[in-house]
Amino acid sequence: MEKPFLKSRQLAAILYVVRITISLMLDVFITSRVRRKIIVVYAKYPDFKTHVRGLAKLIKEDAGNIQRELKRLEKIGFLISEKQGNTKIYHTNKHFPIFKELQSIVLKSQRTTQKRQAGS
């Protein structure tokens, strides 16, 4: 009589495929590399506030490209900006309709990436 449960190797293989799939989700659904990096930062650290140049330094991308993506993300409601003098400061809109789901995907993809790097 065959056991109804998966063997540990089979289960490990299935979990590996699921982790890779989650990790690739961001790459597939968010095709802009710069936008993906910005979303990861703001989803992973929802209380993070910064201006364009600070974010450019952090994610090592061109400030012009970052500014364009920040405007897009603000327009759809994922980010909120506020003026402080001549500087526009951006932060996460925690009331964005799919914020929790997006944050969950980002955190899962980050864990998967870290596990893959640790296994290398």
C-alpha cells in the first residue's frame, strides 16, 4: 500500500519550485528594473522616507529614471510625496489597495533570493 504523503525530497523539490516562481514574479510582473527596485525598497521598509537623490544613491540607479518611476508610482497611489522646502520626499502609502499583497510578494521573493544565495 502506497503512503499518501510526499517524501521529504519530493516536498523539498516542490517547495524549491514554488520559491523560484515567487522570486520570478516580480521580474515578470514588474518589467522595469528601476521600478522593481523602488517597489522592493518601499514595500520592505514602509516607513522609509527619502528624496530622489537619496534613493538613487541607495539603489545605484540614475536619478532621472528614478524620478520618472516615482512619479508613476505616486500617480497610481503606491507612493505619497510631500514638499519639504525645495525637496520632494516620497514615502509608502500604506492604504494603497494592494499594499499588503505586494509587500507579501516582495518579502517572499527576498527570502527566496537570500536562500538561493546562501546555497550557492
